[in-house]
Amino acid sequence: MRQKQLVIHAGSHKTGSSAIQRYLFEHREELAGEGVNYLHRGNANSSLWMLRAFKRDLAQLPAFSHLELDEAGIAQLRTRALRRLGKLAQASDAPLSVLSAESIGSFTLEELQDLCEVTCALYPRVIIHQYFRPMKARMESAYQERLKHGFAALDRKFHFGYNRRIELLDDVFGRDNVQIHKYGSAAFPDGDVVKHFLAVLDIEPSGEIPTREDNAGLSLPAARLLYVYRKFNPNLMPGDRLIVKALAQMPGEPFRFHSSLFETLLATGPNAVTLFERRVGFSITEDISVDDDIGITSEQDMSDVSQHSLAWLQEKAIDRGVTGRRPAPAGTDLEAIAAMVGCLAQ
């Protein structure tokens, strides 16, 4: 029998993790017959499970802050999570086990050390796989995430943290056990990250892999409406999830930064990109000006709501029965626009 090993898929954010997790979870029985054990706690994504098991600031995380956990409560969650991991590892003799949790991509040095200590006691070999996307696309996605959770001004820098992340993984798990991949459709078989991940692990697909929808985030018009809403509602509210869900259906050009804004917001040390590319063996160089014709340039640009967007917003408000058929607010009346965006929560 081959030596048991564990593959930890650690994201990163917005690199097709959900698609990979969904495939492995939905085909776990067929994969088990091929000697592949997908570790899970009843759902595809193990991020919350891993947070419970290893995160040292668990009580402060948004997903757990409402529980008002004390030290005893945190210890109880951690014990249960670790016990579950141990039981699942010991219950299978499969040569390969896979654990997928993009939350691991944000672990501190100490948390990675804890993860290594636990998993290396359960498996003779532990290998980390992580995807990284070119920095501009990463920044555009990260900015949207900030905006979904509160007001996000366009003056907060984005740090090129890829090198530090890989350094931590190399130091804890050993460089030979850390495999880094470029996220980009051109680098994948048929443009599909799921097929790429399976091929890297030498796993034969179990049946057809359905075409997945690319998670492109909010359109540019939707991002502008959310930005205006946030100017008057800067803190996360209970109905904001419904607002984001409604805005995600709004058509339009993709949300992009202008190359000038990208260069202003990117904080990176000298030769950082060169050092990263030397370590991983691929280039993340990109044409940052390709979308300059639609790219956001400033805070004022983010507030430039078109009449077409206002008409869409008014129709949604009418559909929810919260406004009559009166003229949409003027494009300059940002407070009125923000109020109408708020109607999407109803």
C-alpha cells in the first residue's frame, strides 16, 4: 500500500475554490473507490471547520463574533474540530486524502505551525496546494469584498503579500511540500480550474465535469450603486446580504481599476514580483491597461451612476412594492440613490 498523504488546498480567495470543493464533495463516493478520501464535515468547504480548529482569534472573526465566545467556548469548539479531523483521518486507509479550505490561506505563522503539527501526526506526508491570480485581478476582487462589508474608500493600499505567504508555507511545511499554481483560464485544461486540480493530483475525473459559471463578481454599474449605498450606510447591516445578492444580477461591464489607480494603490517592495516569479516558476505579469476604457479612476468616478442604472434600480424597487412609478432620483442625488438601493433588502 502506498504511503498515506494529505493534500491541503488552501485557496487563495477567488481562485475557483468553490468549484473544486463542490466537485470533490459531490463525487466523494466515486473518488473513495479510486483511493481518494475527501475530508469534510457535511459540506464541501472546510473553511469554518479549520477556523474552529486552528484560528487563535476565533471570537473576533465575523463568522463567530455573534456567538460571544469566551475562552472555554473557544476551547470546546477547537477540541471538537480537532477530534473530528483525527477520526476522519484514522477511519480511511485511502492513499490520498484531500482537505480544501481557503481560510488556511490567511493563517498566521503560529496557526500554520499548529496545522502542521496536527496533520503531520496523522499523515506521513502533507502537501500544500495554493493558487495565486495576477495582482490587478486580485485587487479588484478584494475591493469588492471590502465594499460588501462596509464603506471602502479608494485610498487604502493593497500590499503585495504573495511572497510572505509562500515564505510562511515554505518555512512550516518545507519548500518541497508547497506547490503554487497560477490561476488563469489559459493555464488550465479547457480553461477549467477543476480539471487542472484533478490533473495535478493525478486523479481521474469521475464522470463529466459540468461547465461552471465564472465568479466574476459585481458588474461596474452594480459596484457603483453599492459604493453610493455605502457612503450613507458605512457599517454592515442585516439586510446587506440581500442587497448584494440583488446587485449581483445587474448586467453591465465588469468592474475594473484604471491602470493609473492600480499603480497608485499597489504597495510592493523592490523586486517583489521578480522574487515571487522566481520562486513559483511562472509569470504574473499582466497588461494592466487593457480595460482602461472602462476602468475606475477615482472616488468621484465610483459615484457616477448612469440613468440606465437608475432605471434598473427603480424597476427593482417597484417589483418589491416599496415605491410607486415616480421618476427615479437624479444622478447627482446620492442620498436618494442610496435609499433606493436600501430597498433591495426588502
